[in-house]
Amino acid sequence: MKKFKQSFFSLAWMTIFSVALGAAWTTKRLTNNSGYSGYPDIAVNGANVYVTWSNDMVDNAEIFFRRSTDSGANWQAAKRLTSNSGFSGYPAVAVNGSTIYIVWEDHTPGNNEIYFRSSTDGGATWQAAKRLTNNAGNSHAPRVAVSGANLCVVWWDDTPGNFEIYFRKSLDGGATWQTAVRLTNNSGGSWDPDIVGYGSNFYVVWDDVSSTNNEVYFRRSIDGGATWQSQKQLTNNAGDSEYASIAVGGLLGANLYVVWDDDSSGNDEIYFRKSTDKGVTWEVAKNLTSNAGESQYPNIAVSGSNVYVTWYDSTSGNDEIYVRKSADGGDTWQAAQRLTYNTGASYDPIIALSTSNRYVTYFDNTPGNYEIYVKYAPL
């Protein structure tokens, strides 16, 4: 099961140069706080870059947000988006034009519920938070995707007695929401979903332990989430396959790309699988790492024929961030590039792409406690 997450602000920065992948990376430190800042998420729209995270420097963990309007060169002051009596954590962000959507889980009601907040002016001001779940059980780790008028959220919830995946949709930017749909009904726990959309198609992956170990599953809707086709099992290995991430690309969104980590070899390695027909069939999985250490928590993004995967890896003796690129839609892969060289540990990277840059956000305890960082470089 995915490790749980947490996070806040500053302008301290440094630049690290690398010749790998053909471009230098610039590093920005986004937080400098007394508390723990962790598990960020990132979204990009043109020159606008948006990062959200949670931080416990206040009475309990709260959600924060920061933006850059010049492709990451400079960052505006952090905004605190929650001020609750309970824990607020695990935020996710999506962007559509100047509208930003953030979801998170919050323990203020007495159990974990999913909340939503939006900004229609690029993060300058924010509408009131909306509560998306009201269940007897706990709702965890939401993910959000937007495609056209379709705004969709997935999460995992133990209300039925074990963890299941749920989906909810809004057609008016989050002003109103349709009834939640339960996507799984399995004998084992289903958790850690990820979602991506293209047009009226939405695709969800998640981890499921209905068999003897964790496997990655996939489900799709081709009508904006109104109905869902049967689930597909994407892995069937001796070890645990988990932490799946999905991206969409190709002509008319026909290509789907999924990454996950798998410990069948004896330690965790990163794997990749591709579909060129919107998830109907899938090519054979590719192994993207073969290291002495653990490679974990992959994340994937796509721009044209360029596919980028990031993860953290303990091969060097502590956890560092790596990235690997394919310039031909995942058919072949360039050598992996190490992005961090720190005395502390760097964890759980998330990657996002604009038409000109790639951005990786992560958290790192090199300063003595965990802080949020962003690295960026040209595509």
C-alpha cells in the first residue's frame, strides 16, 4: 500500500547542471518551514506552474499552494488553502486554462473525507471548499483530471468493508457534482488510483490485492464516466506491482502509458506498459530499471512522442530522484538521469510537462526537515 503523505514556502534556490538528456536542470526550493512539508503535486499550463502540498508547521497538516507565472523562474508567495481542526493532506491538482482544481483528504469531520477547491483566476483567489464524500468509512488520496467540461475525481474508500475505488464527476467546474460511482467490487483491497482524461474518455489505474499479491488494474469510460467497461488486469507477477501512474497521448489520445514498481526480481524496479488503441489491448511490459537499490513511486507524463518517467531510487545509498525519457512514444528509452545529489533523502517525484519545459517536484529532508523542491529543464 502506498505510503501516506504531508508540507510549505521560500525563494531559496540553486542550480544543478547535467548534460544527460541534453539540458541543464534548475532547482527551486519552494518551502523553508519549521514543519514537515511533503507529497507535492504539480500542474502546468503554458508558462504557469502550480504546486500544492501539505504542511504541519501549523497546529495540524494543512494544504498550501504556490504558483509561478514565468515557467518556474520566480514564485509567488504561498497560499494556505485550508484552516481546519483535522488533518488535511495528500492534495492533487489539475488545470484547465486559468482554472485550477485541487482535491485532498481531510479528517476534520472525524473520519477522512474528500474535499475540493477551485480558482478561476490562475490561483489568485479561491472559491469555498466543497466536501465531496460523506461516508461511514475513510476516503483517501484523491486524484483529479479534467478534459473539456468533464472534471473527474477518483479516490479509495473503505466504507464497504474493504478498500474500493470510487469516481465522481462535475460538468460545471465543480459547482455541482453527480453521484459517486463505485468502480471496483473485489475480494481484496483496491487502492491508490490514478486518472487521466482525453475528450470524453477517462482511464483509471489502481492497485488491487484480490489475488495473493498486489497487481495493477485498469478501467475505462468512453462516455465521460457515465458507464465503465470491464476492468483489465495489467500485471500478473510473482511479486507486488503497485504505485501505478497513467498518462495519455498520441493522435486523438489513442496512446495510453502506465508505469508502476514491482518487486518480483527481489527488489523494486520500474516497469512500463503501453496501449495504442485506448486501452483495448496492451503491449508487453518493459523493465525501465535494473538497480542494486529500490526503485519506487514512478510517475509519468507525455508531450507529443516524448514520454518521461520519474521515480526515486536508493541505489546510491540514500533515496535520490531519477528521470528517464523515450523520444518515440515508449518504444526505446534513453539512459536514466539522476536529478538529485543530496545528503538527505529525496522522495516521491511528480512530473509535469509544458510545450517547452519539463518539471519535477519532490520533497527532500536535506535541510534537516522535509521541504518542497521543483526542478525544471527544457524538453
